[in-house]
Amino acid sequence: MSFFNQVFKGPQLAYYFKKISIAVFIFIVIVAGYFFSQLFFDLSKFSQFIFDFVLQRSNYNFAYFTSSIIGALGIISFVGLVLLVGSWVERRVIAKFQIRVGPNRVGPFGLLQPIADAIKLMQKEVLVPAIADKTLFLIPPVAIFLPAILAWGPIPWAPNMSYLNINVGILYVFAVSSLTVPIIFFAGWSSMNHYALLGSMRTVAMMVSYEIPISLSLLSVAIITGTLNFSEIVLWQSTNSIWLGLFMPFSLFTFFFASTAEINRTPNDIAEAESEIVAGYHIEYSGMKAGLFMAVELGNAVLLGALVTSLFLNGWFLFGIEKFVPPYIIFIGKTVAIYLLLIWLRATFPRFRLDQLMNFAWKTLIPVSIINFFVIAIEVTILNQFQSTGILIYIFALFNIFLFLGLIVVWSKIFSVDKFQPEKIQPKFAGEIGGLEAMKGVKSVD
Amino acid sequence: MTVEEQYELNIGPQHPSTHGVFRIKVAMNGETIEDLDMIVGYLHRSMEKLSEERTFTQNIPFTDRADYLAAMSNNLGYCLAIEKLANVIPPQRATVLRVIFAELQRIASHAMANGTLVSDAGAWQTPLLYMFREREKILDLFEMTCGARLTTNYMRIGGVAFEPPDEFYPLLNELLGELPDKVDEYMDLLSTNEIFIARTKEVGIISPEDAINASLSGPALRGSGVPWDLRKAEPYCDYENYSFDVPVGNTGDSYDRFMVRMFEVKESIKIIKQALNELPSGMHKTQIPLALRPEPGQVYYRTEGPRGELGYFVISDGGPAPYRMHIRAPSLINLSLLKQLAVGSSLPDAVVTLGSIDIVVGEIDR
Amino acid sequence: MIELTAYNFSFIMMTLITILPALGIAFVNSLMRSLLLLILSFIGVAGLFVLLSADFIAIAQLLIYAGSISILLLFAVMLTPEISINNENSKYFLLASLGAILFLYLMILLITIFDLNQLTGNALNKLDFDNTIEQIGTLLLGKYIIAFELASVLLLFALIGAISIVRSSESDFDVKIKDSK
């Protein structure tokens, strides 16, 4: 009885009540979430239902047209949601990195901040420079959305959830994203501003260089899986029970690094380097037009997460959890993890210089990618001799990891990176004070 | 091929990496800078002329606004110059307090300089805000002592304006306890970062001969390897009683200037600890006449500010106001080498070089 | 004349996307604008390939023509800054229009001579595969391997030639930099 009095007394009662109610709430959320996820486990049921519903009342062509429009709307609304939530996430997470609070005024936890931003941007005047080519100036902010949304098409969310389940999936994404280059160039050129032109020339130079390592790493993926279809690549990884990112870490690194260069993320954001060319190719855009460019950049970052997830991180599979949790939730979770990695990089690293990036692409990434590609081609030839890949694929994975590390060591020797070891370039302490004569008395720091 | 075609680019007066309203007119060929013209004067407030109309004491707030990131050091330089002119001897406690505040200001100023340098190199403000964390604590200490954070107006002719409050010392000791760890944290984060080394190493190299010929001073000179520090060479405020080292760089590039600042923060911590240990009791300022009238004459007094040799040249004609005052601003003289450093390099390198020289536009234009 | 099925409707749309910008390229004065129209026209051609169920060729069209050749042309236009904005009418206007009329006549001849059903999507119904990539890959590395390899050798020569041209002009560049100092 005394224990009871001790526990449930005065303010302590409220304290324990709060604890218990939080536990009960979490339990209810988990149980409800489980049943809810079972209901929405396979979203293809719904699209099938819509298709059948229209088919009963109309012909096949119209039903196909309607369901494809609805699917496209689903993807567009998902991208829109990503843009809204993503900008909030990016600002909040970077604020945490930078010991700040971040947006916390509009709505709970500042969640409505992106909407407030959008309203404010839309109210602003769209300034067009007097000497700009007005037609060309106004097209790019809108046109740049096209590749950014089209590239989401073949992403495999779940077993039966892929809007464009085409055989040329990888090529399609690669081709569509290459359309951004002329659009960005037109944006920079039509502004008639030297900063904008510098930014767009940097973009073009970088994209031309970095498309080669990207294509080499995608080629490695294609030869080992024997397909260009995203869903089949994901399924290959689960049937051989290995993540491609583990099997060929260098291809993953190349793809990730080169893609950050293509989508202008730190440490490769030289096309809009704030401290050098202010904003790069979109310096002259104001209001929502500038907002559109930024939104597309954010959307591309999340798209990179989705591509890395499906190509290298086994898509919707996660150690059997996909049997209980809807697969698309796992897929989105992995995508968000990659996106958070991008934010981490942005909050941490300084920026490369243009010539350093070019040197890295042409002198390091491309030769090493070719070596990596040949090694993987040989491994694929050996693997094809056997009925089941079995333990051999793990041996090759281990070999590839050591190859990756070995190539790093060899390349750092070639370019004598250790010349700049931090221990060798520390300052020294002066022995005596004076001019050039006294410089001889300088001794190293103990 | 039309490779000789140049175009003109205006960096500033509004540009993220000119550190204020400072304009550089650049003739570029592609990404290479071929010619460069520095245009200053956007922040000119006619400080030196205005000071001829005000008494010697009234001029102290002007020195706050000259180098607004190192107000304490500017106050100190001016007050020492006038004290030498008027033969005022400050009490011992005031001298030690001056050393404490000047070195705190040096830490705050170096934190700002290095943070903005890393921002110029492209880090998205994270190192800057980390450095601001410690600067903020120092500014809080300033605020509780003299009521202002940036434009402190704390030193007086013949002492300091106020005695620090009682809660000042525990907070200062706490700060001194954690600062070395924080400096090591920045070293881990930045000075061993491959990208940062690639961006700053061998960028904007100043040879020792060039540095001396251009009359550079401060970290810009010591980064080139020349061991010159006025606190050792011509000690003022009894700096000869403190034991500290003078860090110098190896090659004179932007990285060395950055690292010299980092090491100077460590040395400043040492100096403040020694000063706190031997803080004498007594008055914090001597009584001087309200309208100080020094004997006719002139004085040039130089101190080691955070950016280099901060000199005050004052002429008195026996009246209550200086006949002429001139500030030898280290930023302006350090900046004079920018053209030589930037021509032939690329735009990003020029930005990093400018950041590593560490200018304050208020001091350049005055 | 033409039955308006979904297929034919898409075909007409894609043809319009191809032809209208192509006309614009000829009549617009600004080279940059005509470049934008050219990219649009390339996209229309890619759409036509999709209608022919040639998915690989469609993607290659997008990737190589709309994405890469256009960049090459961008650089070409950038090297001619004087004429890129206000491009005056050519003095060969008459000659060019004569050539255009002759070409149109040739096309009409070709269309009337050949059986169009051999060339449109109807021909695909007779084929017994649905994955063009595998077929293209097998043919390129099997039957047409010599042509494929010869093409790659040709590209290699082009690459080396381009590098040698750039290197010879690089020395000019150095001299001019020194002169300007």
C-alpha cells in the first residue's frame, strides 16, 4: 500500500500517467500502422481496380489512358510532396549540424515553412533583364521540371509498382537527365550576365566530363545483371542475395560522386558556387523562377537517392522486413537515408575547384572506372560458367573491396598526395624575432 | 581562335565573398584573371578628419568603428598612443586587464577570419557557425563588462572604463578551459580535410621577400615564415613578461595563414591564463583631465592587432583635439598584394586568397 | 482518309512536334532559339521511334542527339558570338529555296513509290520479338561486328585528331597570354 501511495501521489501521478499514455499511444500507432500497412501493402490492387472500373464502362484504350494519367499524377504528386517536405528536412537537418534551430515558426515544428516560402516567392516580381533574350529566358525554369519529373518514371517502388517498367530503364533515366544540360545552358546564356554564363559553362563542362564515369558504372551494373530494367536489377540482387553496392563498391562510389557533380551538390556545386559566382546560371532569376530551379535541385537530390537505392542497395528488400512492412516504405526509407547523406556532405565539406574536379574526373575516375569495369567483366564471365553463383560471388565481392582500396592507394601514390600530409605542413615556432635573418631560427612545433 | 578576348566582371560591391562593400573589377579570360582593379571607398566615413573636431577621449568610439571586428585592439592602440603623447601612465591592473581583453578580441577576430575563409572555400557555413559559437561567448563577456558586444569603447586614456563584474571571472575560466579542445576540434575538422587542403595549399603564395617589401604584417606576414610580432619585437603593455610563442608558416600560402591564426588562438589562451594569474589589485584607471591637452608634439605608436601592425599617428598642437590623426590600417596594406597574387590565377583561388588575407572594409576605408 | 485511332493521333502529334520546330529552325533569326527548336525536333523524332516500338533507338536518339549533339552545337554557336543573336537573311535565299523544293519533290516521289505499310508500325506485327535491345546487341556483336569495330576505330581517329588540333592551338594560347603581359 505504501508503494502505491508513493507512486500515485500528487504530481508523480500525472508523471506516470503521461508515461503510460505515451506507451499506449505508441502501441496503438504500431498496431494501427500494421493493419493499415496490410491494407495498403500492395498498391497495385488499387490501380487494377481503377483500370477494371473504367474498362467496364468504356473501351480498352480509354481505360489504359485513364489509369496511366492517374499513375502519372501519383508520381507528380509524390515529387511535389518530396519538394515540400524535402526543403523543410534539408533546412532543419542542416540547422542541427550548424548548432542552430532552423525554421520553427510556421506551423508545428515549422512544417508549413515551405508553403510560406512558396507563397512569398510567388508574390515576388519576376524581373527580366532588359538585354536578356526574353523567350529563352522564360522557358528554362519551366522546362527544367520536365526531365526532373520524367526521370522518376522507371523507379521501382515495390514489386508491382513501377510506372514505366521498360527494358531500357537505365538508359531512359540517363537520356532524360542529359536533357537538363541544354536547359541550364539556355538559362545561363539568355540571362546575358557574366556570372550566369560562367555558371552555365561550368555546368556543361562538368556534365560532359562526369557522364563518362556515370555511364561506366552503370555499364558494370548492366553486364552483371544482364538487364537494363530497374525491377529486374532489384530482383537480381535479391536472388543472388548480395547488394550490388557491396559487390562493386567502386561503381557505387563513382556513381554517387559523379552524380553529385551532375546535380550540383556539395562538394561539387561549382556551377552555382555562392562564394565565387554568386548563384551561377540562375543569378538573374527572381521570385518563383529562382524557386523552381532550387526545387528541381532538391528533387534531383532525392532522385539520386532513389537511383542509388534501386541500383546498388537492393531496392525494396531489407533482410526479410519487406514481408511485414510495405516494400515502398522500405524503398522510400533507403532513399531518404541517401538524401540525408547528401545533406551531411553539404553541411560538412568545402567545395572543389573547377580544374580539380575535371582532373579528378579525367585522371582518376575514368581510368579507375575502366579498370574496375574490366575486372567486373572478367568476374561476370567466370560467374556465367556456373549454374548458381553461390559462395563465389562473395569471394568476388571481397576481392572488389580490396581492389577498391588498392586502387585508392596506387592513385594516391601516382599523384603523390602525401606531399600534403597535415603533419608536414603545420606551422612552426619562431626562435627569435626579426626579418629574413631570423627566419633561420625557426624550429618545428614539438 | 578568339582566345585573347577579355571580359569584365564586377566582384562586389555586393558579393558574398568580398567581406563588406568592397569592389574588385576583374578582367577575365575564361576562368583566368588577367587584370584586376581594386576599388575602395564605399564605406568611407571620414573618421580621421572628424577626429580633428573632437577631444582625445571623444575619439575613442571612432576607433571601434575602424576595425569593427577588433574594437578592443583598436581602442588599445589609440589609448597607448595618446598616453605616450600626454605622458599618462595607466595603473598596473589596467594594463593586465587591457592584455586580457585585447587577447580575447584577437581570438574572436581570428575565429571570424578563419570561419569566413572556410566559407569562401565553399563550406556551407558550418565551420563559420562553429567558430561563431566561441566568438559569441567572448562577445558575451565583453557585453557584461562594458555593455557593448561589437563597438566596445572600453579602453580609456589612462586605464579601462569599467571593472569587470564578479561573474566575469568564472565564465572566463570556463571558456579558457574548453577553448583548447574546441580549437583542436576545428583542426580535426578543417586542417586535415583533403578538400580544404586542396583548395588552400599553394594558393596565393607570398614569398618572405615580397611580404617584407609590401610591408605586410600580422598573420599575412607570419604565414610567409617571417618571425615578426610587435608583442615580442617592441613589447607594449608588459608583453615581455608573458611567455608565448610566435607561430610562422612554411610557404606563405593561404593554408599557412589559416594555420598561423589557429595557432595564435592557442598562444592567446596561454597569455590570458598568465594574465589572470598575476592580475594585481588596485585602481582600473587613473584620473585624467576631462579635456586632455597634451604638449605640442607628435607620436606614432604601433601595436600588434589581429590583422597586423596597427599604428596610430597623432599630432597635438596643445589643444583639446588632435591636430591630425592617421590610422595605419593593416587591412589596407595587406590588401595591396592582392593584384600580384590574383592575376594569372582563377576566380575561386582569388576568392580564397582574399579570404586568407582577412580584410575588414571598415578599416580600409575608415 | 486516315482513321483517327490512338496510334494515328499520337503519330500526328509527334510529326507536328518534329516538323513545326524544324520549320522554325529555318525561319528564326536567333541561332540560340533555333538550337532550342532543334532539340524539340529531336525529341519529336524520339517520339516517332517510340511509336515504331523501337525503344532503344528512341532512347539513343534522346541521349545522343537531344542531349549530346546539341551541346556540341551550343559550343559551335558560342564560338560565333557576332551572328548568334541577329542572324540576317542569307544571300543564298533563292538557291536554298530551290533546293528545298527539289527535296520536297524527291520526298513525294519516294512516298508515292514505296508501300508505306512496309515502313510504319504495321511491319512490326510480323516480327517475333518484343525486346529490341537483345536483338540489337546480338546483331552488333555478331553479324555486323566488323562494321561495329570499324566505327569504333573511326571514332578513335576522330578523338586523336581533335586532341591534336586542340594541342596545336594551345601553344598559340600560351604565346598570347605572354604578349598581353
